[in-house]
Amino acid sequence: MKRILFAALIVLLPAVAAAQTPEPRLTLRENAERELQQDRLTVSLRVEATGPTASAVQADVNRRMEAALSRARGIAGVRAETTGYWTYEERPANQPRRWRGQAGLNLIGADTGATLALAGALQETGLAMSGMRFDLTPEAARAVQDELTAAALQRVRARADKAADAIGLRVVGIVEMRVGDAGGEGPRPMPRLAMAAQASAPAPVAEPGLAIVRVEVEAAFRLGPK
């Protein structure tokens, strides 16, 4: 009886080993991208003040910032938001002590002309320019993401079919798939910028650049015989 069982076990072992052999898989990654013109401008301004006491400086900064915010609220399509605010004491050699204060203001708008015109008007009131930048709104990026996803999926499946065929197999299913934003907008061209904050400062000049919207797809395919 033992000899018969041992022989049966030997016969079954190859079949069990074949059943446990992992199926071949192929993992590929593909992306699709498109350049879009940046559609949002952020202009950074600042209020600066100097005085003999901290309270005097803070009162001056607050007054001028409130005036700037009030003016910005009257411009349709431009959003104003305050940023940093600080005061500090200076003790220059052989001079009286003095206090300095500063507060930041961002103007954000899709209407470049209105945003730049407001920035110029605030410069004329004494605000100083800190910088500006263009970027791409999430809404503009989402408008093309579905189309880019479809293109990336088609390319990754086509590559999988060719790779499987090259080794005498075929794609029989998808084991796993991940789709996501690959990130990265690419370089932002430096805008032409007028930094001066003079009484008759002209409105700053800027021109948007291009941003890259990119979608990445990763898929694991199950392969089988043709």
C-alpha cells in the first residue's frame, strides 16, 4: 500500500507544480501631456512704514492697507488677500531708534489687464512691488485631464499588446491600474516687471507663459498563450 501511495504522489507532483506556476505579468507606465497658456496672475505688493514707535508704525500700515483693500474690493474679477505682517525696531549708530513695519498684499485675477491696472494704481499710492507670477488654474487643468487620460490609456494598452506579441503571448486581462496627475507645470517665463513704487509709477507689464498639464497611467497586465 505504501508503494502505491508513493507512486501516486510522484505522478501528482508535476501537476501541482504546474498549477502553482505564477502567470506572466507585464507592468507598463505611460503619460500624456499638453501645454496650456497660464490663465491666472498674482501680483504681490507691500506696504512699508517707518516711525518713532511701534504703535505709530502699525497704525500707518493698517490705514494704508485698509485703503488698498477697499480699492481692490471695487474691482470685479480681482481678489485681494493679505500676507505677511511684521514690525521691528532698528538701532542705527549715532541715530535715534526707529521702528519699521511691513504688510503684504496679493492681487489675484484671471483678468490680466484689470489686475495690472489695479497694481499700478496702488503703486501710485505708495505701495511697493514685490513680484508677480502667472499660473494655471485647477479648472483649466481639469478641462483637459479626461482627454489626456484616455490618450495615455490607449498608448499603454497598445504597448502591452506589442510587448506580449513579441514574446509569443497575448494580453488576457488587467490586474491593476493607477491613473494620476504626474505633476509639474514646467518652467515659468519671467514676466516683464516694473518694480518702482513712485508717485507716477506706470502699471506693471506682464505676459503669461505656458504650463504643462500631464497625466500618468500605470497598468499591470496578465498575459497568456495566444
